[in-house]
Amino acid sequence: MYKIQCDFKQIMENLNCVSEQELPDWARPKTSKTPSETKLQLLTAAKKFFFIIGTSLLAIASFRNSVTWHFQQFWGASKSLYENIWDLAFHGIFGGHKFLFATVGINSFLFVYFWLNGLFFLYLDIAKPKFAQKYKVQEVDQLNREKLLKAIRVCLINQFIALCCSVPLYMLGTLRNVTYEPKELPTFQWVLFELCIFILIEEVGFYYSHRAAHHPRIYKHIHKIHHEWTAPISIVCIYAHPLEHIFCNVLPISIGPIIMGSHLATALLWYCITLTSTHIAHGGYHLPFLPSPEAHDYHHLKFVNNFGTLGVLDRLHGTDNLFIKTKAYDRHIMLLGLAPAKELFPDDK
């Protein structure tokens, strides 16, 4: 298998990366002893592999699972509501015009959804409410008016590019017999199964495209833009070169619904999930009851490691070898209480 090699020193010279001396304690290698790298890599890779496989099996088993049966009852009881809303959007607003609905309609909804997510995190960054500051991953504040306006401008351009991409994606969806009608909305179990497939496809697509973007010949011309933010804010999840936005952001999340020939409503649900996930990953706040942003935040700080979304391929390829030696790795959990990760796993004194 072709192995993408990357001269990380050269990358860091191309952009002012945070030097080893300036690294915060949580990003430095831990002083305590850790298991051998090979043993740890195999064990954790196996754990993550079985977690993903287990998730897929859970989707299949959900056809007979009592818990998901209750969800299905709720889904079924609410299906008429979903059908009415979808019918209003598809037939009421767009007159049943599939092309306009799949391009203008879906992208208009995602435009609003993106900025609603972004405004929440921008409020935390600009207003700096006291309750949120203890959850901030990096204490450094890179936000200023000039950088923010530039980020907003680039994001708007990339959202227009996504609209343009929806045209060929619509054509591919037509070949795969993508459905639109409200009466054809899928069951809860099938949606759950498809989401599991989408997650696996995105992990593969994003990992390898992202890792390729870190090749020195590509990085300095394309991916370097995204890494202008060593302490990212949520909206910079699509702050990228147009080519990167297409191949690293749009395609990895679009391939799954096309392969599966999914109902457009399922695809829209998936797009909303991925937007929320990437906003959290770039948000800079490790908030309770939300997925941890520690891995991707470390990636922005160091420009190395953690190329995927789930961490499975990073473990298999050993591209988290630096991250797992840091305090940030210990903090890379979902907080099930109000105590911040920095209190649960304090820096070594």
C-alpha cells in the first residue's frame, strides 16, 4: 500500500507553528511511564476496531432490540409530523422540483444550521461568559476582528462552493435512485443502519484526504490556510482552500448517502450531524455531555497526528503516537459531569 510520507519539520517551517518550548503542559509528553508503543497501538487499535464493528452490529441488532423498539414507536408516532414538514418543504415551497430542492433547498437549510452552530461558539469566544472559560482547551486567545472577518468571508465562499458541488452530487444521486417523497421516509432502524455506514465511509475518506493534504507539496499550497488557526474557533471547520473544502469536507460526507441511495431526508440528517460534530471539534471548548475536541485541537496546535474523525485509522497507522503520550489524550473523553477536564486530569506539576 502506498504510504504518504510527510516532512513535518518542513511543514512547521512553512507556518509559525507553536514551538516545543511554547507548548502548554497538556500538549507535552507525560512524564509518567506508558506501555510500549507497539503494544499500545495494537491494543487500542483493536478496541477502536471492535467499537466500530460493534456499532454496526448494534444497528443490525436493533431490528430486534427492545430499546430501539421504543425509539421506533416514537419515530412511527412522529412520522406523520415528519412527513408533513417534509411535504411542506418539498411540495409546498419547491413544488416537488427535485433539482431545486436538492441544491438550493438543502444548502439553504444547511447555511442557516451552520451559522446557528457558529453563533453559539462565537458567543463564547466574544462575550467570554465566566461559566464557559473553565472548559476552554487552549487559554491563548487568537481571535481578533481582522481574523474573524477573514474567516467569515472564506466560510461564505466555501458555502457557495458546496452549493455548486450539490449539482453533480444531485446527478449522481439520480443515478442511485435517491428518493424524495414524504411517504417514502425510511424507518428508524434503517436510518440508524445507514448512519453507521456513513460514519465508516467518512472516517476513511476524511483520514486519507486529510493526511494527503499534509504532504509538504500539497500542504504549503492548500492545507496551510486551514492551519493558520493554531487555536481554532468553530466556524473555521470550513475555513480552507476551495480544493480542500471539496475533497476533504464535502466529498467524504457525501459519498455515503450516494452509495446507499439514501432518502434525501436521511442525507440531510447526516449533514447536520457532521456539521455539529466538526463545529464541536473546532470549537475550542471541551463542554460537558458533548464529544471531546481534544484530539483535533491538538492537531491544530502541533500540525501532526489525529488526521481522522474517529481515531480508528490514526491508531492503526500510528498517527496518534505523539498525542497518546500527552495529558490531552487523558482528557479526550466525554464529560458526564460539570467538572472540566483540566480538573479531572490536571497538568503534571
